[in-house]
Amino acid sequence: MLASSGRLTSRGGEPASVGGDSSIAWGSARKGAILTVTPRCWGIVGVVALSFVVLGRIVFHEWLRFDDPLHVTDNPHLFPLTWSSLGHFWLESYEGLYIPLSYMLFAAECVTSHVLAGPGGSAPVHPAPFHAVSLFLHAGVVLAVYRLLLRIATPWAATAGAAVFAIHPLQVESVAWISEQRGLLAAWLAFASIERLLACDAAGPPRGSVRWRYASATLLFVGALLAKPVAVTAPLLALAWRRHQPAATWRVAIMPLVPWLVLAVIAVAATRAAQPEALNDFVTPIVCRPLLAGDALAFYARRILVPADLCVEYGRTPQAVLADPWAPVGAAIVAAFLAAVFLSPRFAAARLPTVLFVIPLLPVLGFTTYAFQNHANVADRYAYMAMAGPAAGLAWLMDHSTGRVTALRLHRLAITGYVALLAVVASRQASTWCDTGSLAEQAIAVAPRVPHSWAMLATHCIEAGEGDAAVRCARRALDLAPTFPRGMILLGTGLAASGRFPEAEAAFAAAERLVSDGQERIELGLNRGRMLLDARRDRDAATVYSAVLSVRPGHVGARVGLAIALTRTNETGRATELLRGVIEERPDHAHAWVGLGNARLIEGAPHEAAAHYSRALSLDPTDAGTLVNRARASLAAGDRVTARRDARRAKSLGHPIDEELAKALDDHTDAADAVEQR
């Protein structure tokens, strides 16, 4: 893979130290022991601190309506969290991937969130612990990359390379998006396994030490495969590093990696088996796939050199690439560069950085099909591990800055300025991940012709109560893709939120003809059921929610919706049973507490109803509708002081108070005021 003439070396011309201890060194002095902090220690501490400063704001960001519900907040195997539900992740794939280790991490974070919320366990799962874990995982990856760079560069050069890896704007998506925590975990374990494997070469006798290091490296690699299949490239990365070592022949380099390659093949086969049969809307002809790969490499190279106009969805699907007349130009430039690097001795030093950049991208360059190709053939998160290549290149460049002292200082000053610029751009990029609306708006600004981005913005508008804005966004998505099922579903949902029920029903009927997979059918049923409830067509709503439960029996939203419909048709016994089951699983589900309060109020238990409404308000204190409901329950229970307080609070939040409740409260105003004064 790499000729001996292409080995990266330190400035002295010798290979940089292999392994080595980057920890704090201890010495002794006349007055006792002293602490000597090595440049390696300062370097990694500085890089980790820089990444926390640049990306630390993500701890305050919200959940995103972009796979976060699928993997965490609405994951039926995380709520309730039981040994049986955890076992499901080990026994079966989830959403087309067998990655049980990542879901174990999500489960641990859910528990942590509930513990931090205090006793009771009824608070919603908060995103802050998840974001904090992402930051620390990223720091772990940076540390592993830094230790690898020390094998080819001096400490300060390795620090510069690790800094670029840590804060390059392309890395923001992987760190700021909770759902991609799976990729962070896989990258950390993969790089740690490579570093551990390379440590075997530096280990001397006894042989047991070598065997232990190799066994631990293999165990880390297995963990990476169980975190996300992207780790299948780790054996090839390890081969590149081992081949780069002095006097490393192909046989010596590859022999310890044979078991890893076997495990990688098994992981690839398992991943393909877990994927649905109809994976892609469009299958690229094999002869055109090298063009996809060249275009993707050119895309990532441009974004690395000039990290501008980054977003979550670029819309560069295989069809778009094949229709772009400039795509062959970019692919040709990439092919020429690769040929020069691997055929010309003049560019031999660029071989290792190039290999480290290309290998992690191999599964997602377009040579094989994968699900996200329906959205785009490129994504920022795919370049996360690949950034080790540019990091290695920059480290080598710093170590080989030759010339007079003034020129050398200017050279290093330029690199420092470049890192500072990356920090500013990365910080701004991180701010776009604060919520779903900001994320969608950035994607639309960069690639306005991507229907999925408009659908994401429509979802945000619906959750914000902006029905008309959601309709406009959904119509824009449908203008770009008339047969886009989710766009039609969101159009119906936005129309229903605006009170235009006949138009919403027509949109849902059109969506029924477009949906193909189970997830879309569930989304359609949930939104249609909500529209029917708003239109007071309760029996129709019960039928729709029952159909959803026939597809996904334990779906929480469908059970709550069905319970609401049953309560309105006076089937409170069954509704109460459904809602108590939901609350047992999800004590943080505010709507379930409200529904249970409604059912108990109808059944003539106002004290219980008021208590249930209070639990809902502890989860969402600004829910004006629930305040009105508690006012009614409190009034029925004889607690007019609480009833008046809730009614006033609801009115201040803009919620209308019906005449019956207002009259009942006005009849006792003087007495209630006297009680409040006492």
C-alpha cells in the first residue's frame, strides 16, 4: 500500500516515536519529587479543551426531529427500559442495523437523565446528558487520533493535526447530532483498537504481554462493529499504519489482521441481511459507480479545504450526480491526484494521509448501495473518521517546514491562523444544530431543492403551532417531488392544524396511495387520527388508531390517541386501562396524564382527575388547556381557589375560558378572594 520511500518521518529524518507515553512524567529534585509536564501532555489537553470550547454549546441544544425520535425518544425498546427490552437489541436488528452496543449506551443515558431529574422518574428524557456524552466520546476519538499521529510526527505537529481533526466544521454533524452518537462510539473503539494493535509491535518480552494487547485490540474492534458497521474499515486502516512502519513487509503487516478481516466480512454480511429488500429508489449501474465515488471524494476534498455551505442534506443523490455535467470533471481531478500520489515517488509522502482519508469512505462512496442514497450520496458524518487523513497530512507538513527561522515561524503562524478560522466556522456551524427549525433552514439555504429539508421545516412548524407555515413548506416539498409521501402527510397535518379539515382529509387520502413502508403508514395514521379528533369524529379516530396498533401493537402515541377517542365516546373503562399502561411504561408522557385526568373526571372522580392534571403540568407547566381542565376538576372537587388561579393563568397564556366555567367562578368571586387573602 505504501512504498518505503513514502514513509512519513519526523523532522530529524527518523520515524517518529512508536507508542510512547504521552502522560505526565515524574522526576526528582534536591527538595523532592517534581512534576514535569511533557509537550505531549500539553498538546492533548489543549486540543481536548479547544474542542470543548468550540463545540460545548451543543449541551444546551434540543432533540431534533431528524431520527432522534426513531433511535431514542420514541424507541419502544427504551421505554420502558427492562432487561427484556435491552435483550431485544442483542437478539434482533433495529431499523435495519444490528448495533446493540450503541443502544446500550442510549439506554444508560436514559437512566442517567432520569437520575439527574430527581426522584419520581417522571421527567422527560433530557438531551443534555446525551450531548455531554457525545462531547466526551469525541474527546476520546481525538485522543486516539493524537496518539496515532505521534507515530509519524513530533508532539507539536501531532497537536496541530489532532486540532484539525477535533474542530473541523465537517465534524460538527457527528458531534452535535445525538443519533450519530453511534458513529462516535464506533470511531472511538476503532481508532483505539488500531492504536492498541500497533502497541503490540512495540511490546517486548514476555510474549504474554503481546498476546494480551492483541486480544484487547480485537475486543475493541468487535465493540466497534457492534456500535456501527462503519467500523468494518478498521482492518484496512490498521494495515496502512502497520505497512508504514519501518521494515514492515506485507506478510508481517497483514497476518495479525486476518481474524479482523474475517470479522469485518461477517459484519458486512449481517448488515446486508438486516437491510430491507427495497433499499433504494434508484440503483446506479455498476459502470457508473466509479463516477459516484470520484464525485464524492471531490465533494469531501472541497469541504475540507473550504468548509463553507455545510448542511445536513445536500440532495446530491446518484441521479443528481449522473445528471451533473461537472461531475466527471471532479472525478477526473480526483483520479489524476490518486495516480500521482501512488505512482510518482515525488508524492510518496502523501500516500499515508491519502489512504487514511479514502479508506473510511469506501463503504459510502457509491460502490455499494445504502439507504441514505435516497437522500444523498454524501454527508458530513461520513467524513468523520476520514478526517484522520488530512490531520496526518498537516502534521507531516508542520514537521517538514524548512527554510530560515522567519519563514518557519510564518508557516506555523499560518497553520495556527487556519486552526483558529476552523474554530470560528465550527462554532457557527454548531449553532445551526440547536433545534429542528434552525437545522432545516440551514439545509434549505444551502440546497433549496431538497424536499426532505422542506419536510423537516414543515414538521418544526407543526410542532410550533404554525399550521399555515407548515402547509407552505409541505407544498414546496411536493412541488419538488410530487410523489413524496411524507410531504403529502405533512400537508394534511398542516391543513388540519389550520382547521381546514376537508382539505386535510383529501391530502391524507392522497398520502394513503403514496405510502409504501410501515413507518410512513404509522405516521400517516397518527396524523390522520389527530385530525379526526380535532374534527370531533371520535369513532373514526378510534378506527384509525386501532389500525395503527395492528401494525405496531405497543405504539404509545396510538394508544393515547385511541384512549382519547374512547373517552369521548364514554368508553372510559377501556380508555383508563390503556392510559395506565402507557403511564407505567412512560411516566414522563404528559398527554397520557391529561387523558387519564379526562377519563377520571367523566367517571366522577374530580380529586383524582385534578391530581393527574397536576402531574401533566409538572411536565409542561405552560399547557393552558390542561390548566383549564384542572380548573374544572378543582371546581368540581370544591377547590375554587385553585380553579380560579388556573383559569387566570390559562387566560394569561391566551387560552379562552368557556362561559360555563367563567360563570361558575364569577358566582363565588368574593368568597374566593377572601380565602386567598387569608
